[in-house]
Amino acid sequence: MNFIKKPAFYKTKFRPLNGRYGEYDLISGQKLVRVIETEEIAWKNNSFDANDYLTIRSFGLISRLLVASGAFSDTISFLFSRGIKITEVFKIIMENYHKYAGLNKLFGDYKKYSDAELFASQDDLIGRITGDDACWNDLLSNQGTYFKLDHGFSGYCLFEDTNILEELKEIILRGVENKLSKEDLFDFNEVLKHDKIYRIIQDKPVGKLIKADIKKEIA
């Protein structure tokens, strides 16, 4: 029996590397030269396709929103203490988000942006962006598809359409309620309320949500 693994035949695409670009006066008296550093992304191989890649990207958005931004950090910690891993929470969200209008649109848009930021080749990326003033200005100002998608989409949920967070809360609650005891379920609902208080803040500084951001509790 042959146990030798077949090599992974990767297909890659390219995207601009965040913050690694600029215009430089390399030769005095001549036009400024636009320079972009690129990042090569494994987009397909013999184990996953483009749809799998976009799904993996969606897991990154969930991680950013639930934990890194602090939107559901206590929720995740509580569930972990009751034997429910974060990967199980991710699975619950991915299997049910399409039932909710706000989340369905959010993930649909996120996948479109994740696909649109990729270029077939490094030359195509550099030529298209540096050769088009509108694209170049979008890159410099973090507009269009040229921004950190996980940060941008998380920020949209936290500060623009907070109803999406309510949909996430509903999905998580319905997905785990049968896995918790009556006492734990009562405590879990209190944890969900506590996480919501973290998100109702004023004068939020740039960065992760922390307890010090809270100015007052809103009942």
C-alpha cells in the first residue's frame, strides 16, 4: 500500500500588503514612481477550492468579531468553561447565519470583498492599481476593497448595524441552549447581557473593547 502523500498543487492569487505602498521620487524631475508590496495567497489546491477559501475567510471574520473585538468575549469564555469549544460556536453560526437577513447579507458582502481583493498575478495587481488614479487613491485612503476586511466588517457590526450582533446572539443562544443545564442557561443569559453592556459605550478609543471603555451602564 502506498502511503506517500501527493503534493498539494497550490493555485495562488495576489493582494496588496496592508500599509506597504507609496509614491517615491526616485529620479529627480521625473514622475513619482508608485510602488506596492504584494502578498501571495494560497487560493486553491487539490484539497480545497475557491468556495472553501472564502468560507475559511469567514471564520476569520467570526473570530475577529466575537473575540478579538470583544463583542462576545465573555460569551465564548463562559461556553468554554461548560465544555463548548469556540469551534463548535463557529460551526453553529456558519450553519445558521443564512436564516437571518442581516447576517446573510454581511457574509455575502464579505465573501464578495474577499474575492474582489485578489488579483490573478502580481503584474496584474501592480499594473491595474498603479495605472489607475482612482484605484491608487482608493488604496491610499483604504477605500473600495483596499482595507483590512475583518476590521472593517467588524466595525460595521459594532457601530453601524448593531442588529447583526443581536442576530448573532440569537444564533448562539439557540444553538447551545440544549447543551446547558437550567442553571447554566440562566447564567448564560446574564453573560449575554454583560457582553451587550460592553458594546454600549461612548467615546470609544481606537482598538479592542475593554472594561475601561464603559462610561455608564444602560439598562
